[in-house]
Amino acid sequence: MNYPEALAWLYGLQRFGIKLGLENVQRLITELRVDLGRARVIHVAGTNGKGSVCAMIDSILRARQYRTGLFTSPHLVTFRERIRVNGEMISEDAVANGLATIRDLVRDWDPHPTFFEVTTALGLKYFADAKIDVAILETGLGGRLDATNAVQSDVSVITSIALDHQQWLGQSLREIASEKAGIIKPKIPVVSASQASDAEKVIRSRAAECEAPLELVNDSYQKTPVGLSGEYQKQNASLATSAIRSAKIDIDDLSIESGLASIDWPARFQRWNNRIVIDGAHNPAAARVLAQTWRESFGDQRASLILAILSDKDLRGIYEALAPIATYVFLPKIRSERAASPKDLARTVSTITPSLPYSVIDSIADALVLARAKPNPILLTGSLHFAGEALAYLREMPSAFEECAQ
């Protein structure tokens, strides 16, 4: 298979849906003979901040000259973003060859591995072949039954927990925290961000049950500049440095300073230029943090808000968090089949802020033309899928949707 053919096969696996469980991925890892050797494994779960914490850990370790493997999801513009060694995305040929091997291996499996199980196995095999020193693995959904949990870790990291993916993880913070805390393993250190009381109780209980040393990180990193905007990213930076130390990986202050200053992690309050900000906030908790970061950066100046949200998300909760920083709302149609229709979003906007002007727009391109005609700074947000489409448009590149449709 070439790269487009490999992606077509992989995306075709989405017909199998999401199946939480470890049996298939453990079988894949065994039959692919994945051996990470003596590599340290840092496993990260949580609701918000997972990707940023993983990227910070990766950047710090590379500054210290460790050979790193970084596995994250979702991707923004290209599938290859999900799997990186030493900061470099996996090549198209490596994706094609790796998926061809897996396709032949699993052809007759029942149940058939899912998209995320195959992607996880592809990444782990690539890391093993690259002989990395440290693997940084971000969970895809939950933790306990997430495919990444099939790997033995050296530290379990839990970022901020909030309501999201309730259809899979449970309707309460306690239920969701229980799934996230499922990455905690016997006697393996746990490093957690500051949590709401219900979530903290669950994490403490699971850590005690597993006899796993627990560190709650309540402070923010203030020593040197962090390359990502927002006070919350300083909290993420403190969590990242604590995670590295808990994994017993040797680092120094210079590597921390250099790694945090040079981090590049798009769609996290990304300043595209002096007017445009792109952020992937996709649940109410993340949207509230985004609104606070906007105020930290722009004061009382409100945004021309370009908003697109996936249909299975809390439309009302996300918009309620963002409305106080908006002066006008543009609701473009985007390519994702999972996106809420602009008309549905318009009903939410008109209900919550009846006096705030809004427009339903045919495309991101048209929304940006209209937003640029206004004097305010521009904020594109509501979904990482939307952030990826926006970045692809601004970079004049094929979007993730177009890449898998080639």
C-alpha cells in the first residue's frame, strides 16, 4: 500500500467504532514483537491539558538529548502528527509499510482491531524499531480500557479532569475520574494535577489500592518563560517536570528552561498573527480556561468569535463560557461529519445571548473574510477538528479530511 491507500484502509476501520478494552491491542503488541527495551514510559491521562503536558515532557527531554517517542491524538492536519520520534513526524512510507504489515496480520481477526488500536500498535512498533530512550503516551479516551494502557509505564500522569465523553466514561466527575485513574498501576508513581474534590478522592483511593506513591502538583512553573500562552500552561509545565522526575529520568534546570521555552504545540491559544488566535477548546472547562487566557492576553477587548463544535459535545456549556469575550459570532460549516450544524449552534447562540449578533457562514474562508473586516481580534475555537481545518486553510495545505480522502 502507498500512504493514501494505507490511510483509506485505516480510516475504514472506523466502521468498527470505539471498543474500549485491552485484549486486541495486547495481542497486536505480542504478534508484532514490540519490545521497547529499557525505554522509560510516561503515560498521560486526563480531560484537558494531556497533549500540552506530553509535548512539554517531549521538548524537555529532547533538550536533554534523550531520544523520545511521542504518541498523541487527535491530529490536526496530518495523521503523521500522532507518532513522532525526536520531534520528527513518522514518514509516509513508515505509515504505509507499518499499516500494510498490520492489515495482513489482522485480516481474519474477530473482533477486528479498531482505528485507535491499530494506530497505537503502529506507534509502539515504530518507537521500538527507533530504539527510543523514553516513550510519552497520551491516552485516547479514558484510561482504564484505553489501548495505551496495555503498556507498562514508569509513571502515571493525570491532568485536569472535567466532564467530557460522558457517553463512554460516565455522567459524573467521580465516574470519569475512575476511568482516568485506571492508568494507575501497582507501585508505579502517580503525578496528578490539582483536581476537584470528587476526582481527587477517586485518584487517592486508586493510588492507595495500588500502593502507588501519589504526588499532587498544585503549583505553577514560574522560573522561566513557557512557550505556550496562559497561566494554566504554567501549571501544566509544573506537572510535566514533576512527571519526568517521578519517572527517575535525569534532567537539569537548563534542559527544563530550554524545552519549555521552545515548545511548539499548535491550537493551544496559538497566536497565528497579531489578530488571529486558534484554540482547540472542546468542553466547558477548557472553554472557561480559554476565556480566562483571552482576558490575560487582550484585557477587555472582545473577540470576533468563529465557532464550530462537534455535535456530541456540550454546545450550551461551551458557548456560555465563551460568550462573555465575544462581540460577534461567526458559525461556519466545516468538513467534519461529526460537527454540529451551524443552524443548531445559531439556536444556542440566540437563546443564550439574544442581543449578540451572529452569522451562519458557508466556510472557514468566508468566516475569516468577514471577521477580518471587523476591528476586533479573531478567535477560532470549539474543537480540535475545527482548529485543524483552520490551520490547514491558513497554511494553504490539505486538511486532515482531504488527506484521508485522497
